[in-house]
Amino acid sequence: MTQTIVVLGGAYAGVGVAHRLLKHTKPSVKDLKVILVSKNSHFYWNLASVRAIVPGALKEEQYSLPIEKGFAKYPADAFEFVLGSAEGVDVADKTVRVATAGGEEKVLKYDHLVVATGTRTVNASVPWKGNGTYEETAAQIAGIQDKVRNASHIVIAGAGATGVEAAAELAFEFGAKKEVVLLSGDAELLGGDSLASNVATELKKLGVKVRKSARVVDTKELPDGKTEVELQGGEKIATDLYLPTMGVAPNTEFLPANLLTNKKFVDIDEFYKVKGAENVWAAGDAVWKPKGSFVLADKQAAGVAKNIDLALKGKPPVVVKTIPMDVLFVATGRSRGAGRLGSVKVFSIMVYMIKGKTLGTQQLAGYVDGSAF
């Protein structure tokens, strides 16, 4: 009897689980079938979004490739790609209700379910995450590139890693031709992380104007096309282009509330099995454990795929291990960066070589076709 694994989410964790099961479990579990459900027809390498908004910096194929083509090597009875989004899960009946891109509703029956739907940016005006369909994301990027091209003054709100990297990319590309302002709602960059002073130094070299304790409370479009950014305290800044980076929310609305934490992330145990549900697993940013991270998502996906493999063979799961320390690498343009391994800071050139040089885009093809796994 066919063992059906439904994977929700076509990004790092979801694609990673699907490929691992098809490559490493299918040979020994002959009746295995994987159904991958994704709202986006393309794998969007959002790690490169901060560079994708810079006109001419990247070609589309460097950060976006079609998902289904990467799975073409698997037998038709082993894999199915569903373009759509999950609308509901019934853990008792083991079914997922999916709204397809064609406007139809499809009900998928599963033996095991993997939730890897990630997170979305609270303000979806900039595709720091793959919030929409391929067409929507591509149109957003093209539109922002046009605005960047025509802007002489750019305000980036939010001084987490995304905000810092976006400000650095723009300043690296345009230098003194465009004024780039980075607003930090906190008293220090990166929420006061130990890298804050290093990052501030790198941004200063690039000419980014950093404003600390400058929290945005409101924005509005002005008649001349500019955006008015109002700060806590009443100060107002008029800018040609406003790029917010603050806040993410989990894509988990389709799940029963009892499967979620108080912050709406998926509630999992040490095996990355969802608490309160049979044969339901989760990985990636949708679990936010201990935080959202590309490296963590990959390790979690590997762990979930391994535990499903064990379950299909009648064996108990193993504890999913990720990385033994907190790692933070922040690219500051295309030549330098700041980073740490735990509490140990690393050289700028190391951050550049590992992250800043390509923002990982050289790995995209391997993720899509499964050769990375």
C-alpha cells in the first residue's frame, strides 16, 4: 500500500525534506510517494533578496528557479507537485485541504505530513520572503529595482540582519550617488548583538547614515510620490523609497490552534514531531526553534526526513540535532562582512567568502535538483 508523504512548503526545508525522502528512502520503501505543495512555482532564494533589489546585480535565474523541473528525474508515481496553498488540516482524518492555483480545492490524504511553510514579512511590500506566487514576487522585484534606480534618497527601517544587508548592498552599489539611511528602532544595531559595533563600522565605511533609537510609527504616501516616514517622537522624514524590514509572522493559519505555540509557530518536540498530532512533522522557520535560519532549516529538514524514514521502517525517531552554537554572519556589501561563531568573532574576509560574495546563490541549483542532498 502506498505510503504518502505530503510536504507543505516549497522553500529550503520543504524541498530539502522532499528530495531526501525520494533519494534516500524511496530505494528501500518502494511504495513511497511524496506530494510537494507550494504556493510559488519557483524556489525563491530569499537570502539573496537584499541583492536582488539592486538593478543589474543579479540575474533572475541566480535567485529563482522552477521547482517541478528539479524533481523531473523521479518516477511519476513517486512524486507529485501541487501548485497551491494549504487551507486546512484535519489531523484525525489525515487530510490536507489545498486551494490550487487554478482555483480548485483539492483534498490530499497523507500517511505523514510535513509542515515547512516558513514565515512571511509583516509588511509584504518588499519580497524579503517569498510571500506570494512566482509572478507576484518577480513583479515586486522588478518594481523595486525601478524605484531604486530612480531614487536619490532611500530609507530602510529595521536594523536586523536583513535591514543591515540591504542598506549595505545599496550603499556598496551606489556610494555617494544615493543617500541610504538605516533606521534602528533599538539603541543598537542587530538588537544589541555583540556584532553591533562591527556592523556599524562597516556601514560607516560604505556611507550609510545610521539612526539609532529611531522607531517608525507611521508612513504615508505624499502627493509628489515620496513617502513620509514618521518616527516615535514626531520627527518626519520624506524619502524617495521606503523599504521596511521589520517583523515576520508564521504561515500557520491553516493548522488547528492546538498545534501551535502562543506565538503561532508550530509546537514540536525534540524529534520535530508536532505535539498533539499523529505523524505530523515540522521544520524551518515555521517552528522558529531557536530562531529562523538557513542553516537551521537545512539541519531540521535532514532530521525530519531521517525520522520519517525510521517511522516508515517501524523504528523509533531520533533527536534532531542542528548546530552546537549560535552563528551569525552579516554581509556588508560585496567585499566585507561581520560574523561570529558563538561568542567568537571571525574575520571580515571569512564572512565575505562564506556569505557576502554570493549570498549562497551558487547553492540554488543543487537545492532545486536535489544534488545538494
